[in-house]
Amino acid sequence: MLQTPPTPLDHRRGDADAVVVLVEYGDYQCPHCAAAQEVVESLFQTFDTELQLVFRHFPLSTVHPYAEVAAQAAEFAGAHNAFWRMHETLFANQPQLSVPTIFAIAEALHLPEPELREALDAGTFVAKIRADFIGGVRSGVNGTPCFFVNGLRHNGDYSFESLSSAIFDARGAAGDWRPPSPSPRPAL
């Protein structure tokens, strides 16, 4: 179960009124997370306005030395309204991910390099990344990618078939739910 529900501080993609919210905990240096990005794109094509994605950072820094700096760069880009462009470009350039690559990506996205250097040196976005990570740990995340569908952990793999099945199930459950009827007002 997702212990930290989505908040306005999360990076969201998709319709704000989507019936299904897919929360992904990911690591920019994880090859499985990079592979999952194609699946997520296919899910958006299939479910369109019924799906919203929330991405949260879960850098496994002991095995992926550039994951946290990449997450900080993504947060910096988010502060400049370019989170999703940075997100996609980091994954697209994952095989050569390094600090120089991250700066090259930032330059290609027209993000101010001096400000990025300052943010990295100051650890401006470290608290946000750690909050995502701790929320993931509390929710039972122990590897990446890890998905939650409408707050429930997806224990299947991250294939299109597995995730779309979970989304269909969540969409059906949401479609079956009806708010309780208002109680009749007592007669005066």
C-alpha cells in the first residue's frame, strides 16, 4: 500500500481527473527503469485521459553512482518547468550517464548551467529526493522500477500486459464505485 499519497509536490503527467493514478518509484541509472519508460508511453497511448503518472525518485546510489545527481538535475529542471523533458532525456542517455552528460543534457534543454552547478553544490533538491525515497521505503519499495496503481503495489512485472491488466482492474474498480446517496433531509 502506498504510504505517501500523491501531493502537489509530485511530478505528474496526464489528466488531473484521471481515474487511475500510476505512481512509479524510479532510478535514472537503472536499466529496468529505462526499459519501463517505453511501457509507460504505451500505457498513455492506450489509456489516454484515464491515466495519470506520478514519478518519484528512488536512487539506488550504492550501485548507481550517478542516480542521485541525475535526480537532482531532474528536480532542477522541474523548477524550470522542464521536468518531463529532463526525465525522458536522462533515460534516453542512460548508457553514457555521467556528470558531464547531465550538464550536456541541461544545456540542450536551455537550463542555466551556473544555477544547476549551484543547486548541486548546495544540495538544493536533496530533501525532496530523500522524502521520495523514504516514502518509497515506507511503502515497501525495495527495488526499481516499482509501481503503485491507485495506491496498491503492483507486484507483477513492468511489462505492458501486466501493468495494463492492473490498470484495467483499477479502472473497473473505480468505475464500479459510486458515492453514497445523500441522506434525505428530515422533515421539519
